[in-house]
Amino acid sequence: MTCEVSVLYFAKSSELAGVRSETLTVSQEITSQQLWDQLVHSHPSLCAIRDQVVLAVRQEYVPIGNELLTLNTGDEIAVIPPISGG
């Protein structure tokens, strides 16, 4: 089964993707790695930040890896790149 989620891109990820938000159709059960791969498939330039990016699902940080996510229509996914500062 699939569902529609809202994907929000922040800072550098928004620049690379060329959008600030979009609706994406994804599998209801998906690993965070598969989710990231789907985002990169849609926006290949995102691979530039792969090692620094963090995903947030329903406002909770999720490491990119084998963690299984159960998503529902309307869920919010945030793509949060490294924050520069200092």
C-alpha cells in the first residue's frame, strides 16, 4: 500500500532540490534508507549532502538506515541539512 506524505526541504536541501515542499507517494512501510533513495531519485543533486542530512518524520529525527517506518497519508517528512555556524 502507498500513502501521500508532505516533504519539506530546508536550507541547502531546498536549494539542491529546487523546491521547498512537495507531496510524494511512498510505500506505507519503508525504511529510512529507501525513503532517502526515493528523494534522491526525484532530486539527484541531494546526494551531495547524503552524509550530513537528517530526516524528521512527524517531527522526530530518524537516522538514514534500515529503520522501518510506518507512514500514513498526511505525514510530514522534513529533510534537514547540516546547519552551518560558528
